[in-house]
Amino acid sequence: MNCGEAREVLYAFLDSELESALSIEVQRHLESCAQCGREAETEREIRKRLAGALERVQPGSTVVEDDLRDVLVRAEQLIRRPHRRWRPGVAAAAAFLLLAVSILSQFPRTAPAPDGQHLVETVVADFEHFLEAGRPIQIASADRNEVSRWLREQTGVAVSLPVASGEHCRLIGARKCKLNGRPAAFALYEMNATPACLVAMADASERLDPMRPLARVGRVFWIDRCKEHTVVAYRSGSLLYAAVSRADADELIHLMSHLE
């Protein structure tokens, strides 16, 4: 893949809209090409600042508007650089968000309900959307150490994936995502040819008591069902793990029992 081809699909790559094979090819190009890598990182930084500004929206706040104006200045500087290919939509999107935030800041934000049922519905909805979108992963590998390292770098979540033991369970790859506005690490598995995911996020003291506790192998897991999916949750250190699949609950528990 050359620079022109990579730039043509860069924004789809950053939006996780590419097929896994093409996504891997773009990732390899960005790692080997310093110029395209810098362009991708700058776009990520603009998106990060926009997302951070939106997260800080408070009723009547002007801090968000100041942050977004800074982003506009940065985008304008990038557009004006000589020999720099850049999509004008960056500045347009930032301007639109500035207007949207100025309106949204007049209304209070309602925090999501931090109960176990909400967690179950959230991870099941995300998994179903993932399957409907054609299972778009961002890294394809069966090496749990490689995938764990990639997820830590991309999400900031200190995840360490379990060993996928047994011939009927294998790691496929991973992607980064957000659940309830928080970064989450998403790993894709197959259990007896049935897709399953393991999601890890920072534990913000979600209440798991609406779920059913089950003691196994000296650990306590929390189990529930939603839309024909089984959800198994487990707390490990500062992280909350949730496995989702139509596979048997014992298979999900067996996988999560290998968490370090």
C-alpha cells in the first residue's frame, strides 16, 4: 500500500469502517511511513480534543467553546501547511460541534444509570451492533499478549486477556470502543464457531446485584441473560470484565477463570 492509497481510506480506518484485512494493511503502512503516521496521529488528536470537550459539557459552560475554538485554530494551521493533504471537513466538523455544544450546554446532562441491568443491556447492544456491522475488528491476531498490548495502547485500559484454552475457543482479534462514554477494550473470540466478546473497562463501581452471583473456581462471577445472549461479569483489580455470547455460560466462565 502506498501513501495515496492509505490517505484515501485513512478516515474510514480511524472510524473503524474498513474490513479487517484492509484495516491491517493500513495499520502496517502507518507504522512504516512517518508522514502518514503523523497525519493519522494529528487527526486522532483533533478527535480526542473534540471528544474531551464534549465530555466536559456543563450547563452554561464556556470552557467547552474555548477548547473547540482552539481545535479550529489547530485545524486551520494544518490546512494551510504547504504540501499537506488534509480534509477540509475537519474544520467544518469542529465548527458544527462548536455550535451544537453551545446549544447543548444550556441543558443539564443526565448521567447513565449505573446498575447491573444497564451494564447488561449496554454490552449486549454493543455486541449486536458489532455483529450486524460485519464484525469489524482493528487488529487480527490470536496472540493474546500482542492483542492485550495493542488494546492497552489504544484504549488506556490496563487489560490483560485470558488464555483461550481448549480447541473450541480461540481469540480472533480486537477493537477499541466506548461504552457509556468510557473507553473500553473489546476482544473477539469464537467458541464452538459461536462469536463471543470479552469487554474490559475501568470499574466505576457499577452495581452488579441485579445479576445472579455464582461462585466458581474460588471466584465470584455475575450472570444474566438479555436478548438470547448470556452475559458474565467479573471484577479483576481496577477493571470490570463482561463476556457476551450465545454460547453456554460455563464456556464464558471457563474463559474468564483464566484472567490474571
